[in-house]
Amino acid sequence: MRKADLVANIADKTGIAKVDVLVSLESFFKEVKGSLAEGENVYIRGFGSFVVKKRAKKIGRHIQENRAIEIPEHFIPAFKPAKIFVEQVKDKVSDLPDDESDYD
């Protein structure tokens, strides 16, 4: 499902205009990204958490020059689903035939 599909589904189910749904969705994304950029996690009960994870510094390899490089410590955004969310997905996806799952 893409963002356009998500907007269309929400608009159909709520009766809200697609443009208003899109504005709301974009505002949500902007707030989550802004909060994570400031180092603040976002918790949504029953859905999950958008968190900032710290990656330790490590040694990598520059393949073209065949030399070791140091990758400094850095922070990345991550999503951790809520337990109820994980259970709902497990229950629904396990009912699907093997060829219908997008996860390969």
C-alpha cells in the first residue's frame, strides 16, 4: 500500500475529503520526523513507538579502495510496534496463503 492508497482508504471510510486527509497525514509525518530529529521519541498506544536508536562507531570497508574506514557513532529512526499490533498482524498474515504475502 502506498501513501495515495492510504489516503484514499481513509477518505472512503471517514467521508473526509482526500485533500484534507492528505494534509493531516503529511502533518503527522512532519511532527514525527521533527520530534525524532530533536531526539524525542513518539509513543502511540496500541500502535507502536517511533524511536531514535544510537548506532555505535564501527569499522567498515571502502570496497573500491580496499581499505578500512571508521564509521562514527550516529542515530537512526526506528519503529517498534506495540504488542497488540504484532499479535494482530501475526493472526491475519498466518491466515493468508503463502503466495499472497508481500514479505519475501
